[in-house]
Amino acid sequence: MSRKDTANRYHGLINRGSTCYLNSVLQVLFRTKDFREAVTRYSEQNPNSEFLDHDLKALFDDLQNYTTYTFKITNKLGIDNVYEQRDAAEYFERILRMTSTDASKIFHGQLVNKTTCSKGHIQTDRDAPFWLLPLSLVDSCSKDYSVVKGIEEFFKPSDFCGENQMYCEQCDDKVDATMRDIIKHHPDVLCLLLKRFEFNYNYMSHFKITCSVEVPYTLQIPESQKYELYAFLDHFGDLRGGHYSATIKIQEDHRDRWYQFDDTRVTEVRWITYTFL
């Protein structure tokens, strides 16, 4: 079977104007086997539910067989202007919030902030649920960005000493302390948000950080299991416009092949270097 014929086994989504951001997110969700199966299972067991699962299942069923539209999904999401470019991460979260817990929990994690004083007393703040872990690229304007180092920076402890000492209830005094975020509940699928858009106070406008990003095939999270890369979204362009596409390794395909889903076009990617622009 030729590479072209292999790509034709998979199907795309029709861009209704500027809905590439939604198409890319839906392809990743569809190609996440556990999520797709949970949506199907919930839909069949709860036929009268108002969750988005029913519409997602209908779309996923269509995608198994042919290129299709996203009419019902866009209506349910309240997208009234399909020609307006929107943020893929925002709609990823919106879809999950409108999907049953049985399905969305696959992507759901919980952070907790832990403070340890110099005498070993530990205080933890309330849980902070998340769908995405945000990694800032703000210090990477002129050099490549490493996701591995970004994760290390995200979980790096912050020290408070001297004039910045923190009050410890158990010590009843201000003391040196260390604060860090830890993952209390690790999601089955970890999603990272690379924050390419930052606000420039000199020009009072947002700008896009265009450095290349090094993404490993496997990622070790502190105090957690390893995660294996199987999908990513690319954004081309600037804040006011651009285009999204999704590159995905098909989980059921044991040949370790990657495909780019660019609206209706599906093409096999010959190699993945894990360095993205």
C-alpha cells in the first residue's frame, strides 16, 4: 500500500470558514482512543443526556468513514461566526467542560501548592484542577525552547528567605520556606500549552514568540510516570490570524506512523524530529 493510500484510510474535517482551530482539536480528541471509547460508552448508556458526548459520538462515527462537517458541534459550542479565528486551547477546554465526566476525566489533573518551612512543617493549599499545563516561552525569544527544561522550571521550588520570609502557623513566626507545585492527580493524558503569545508593555500589544521548540518523545514529570507524545497542534501566523493543523500518531497503528490533519487534507509525515516551529 502506498503512502498516499495509507493516508486515505483517515479522514478530515471541512473548514467552515476559519474553523481550523476546532478541526484540529476534534481530530486529537477523536484520535485519543480512551476518550473516543468513553464518549461512545456514555452516549449509549445515557441516551437522554444533555452533555456533548452524543454530538461527539455522531461526529466520530462519521470520521471513521468519510470527511465530514462540524455543524452540530459548532452550534452546541455557541460558535456563531465561523469566519472568526479563535484559540484552539480555549475550545479544547470548552469541549471538555461540556463533556461527561466519564470521558473528560482522561484529561483532568489536579495541582496542589505545597509550602515547607525551614523546620519541616508542611502546608498545602486547596487543589487546583487543570486541563492543560501552561509553559511560558517568554524567556526564549532568541533561542530554542526545551519542553524538558520548561517542565523542570514549572515544578522548580521557589525559596522565600530574608525579607521575603513566610509566616508559618505551626511556628507562629516568619521563617524561611520553600514553595512548589506538585501534581496531586496525574491525568491519563497530559496536555501542555506552550504560551507563544505574550504582552509587550513597550508596544502595549501582544506578540508571538517564534522560537523552535524541542519536544521529547517521552516526558518524565517529577514524582510521576512517563508520558509518551502522540499528538500536537501547530499554529502558523500571528495573533490576528493564522492557521491550525494537528499532527497525530494513530494509536491503533502499530507501525509508529504520524499523520498531519489539515482540515480536509490528511497526509503521512515521513519523519518527526520533535523540534517544532
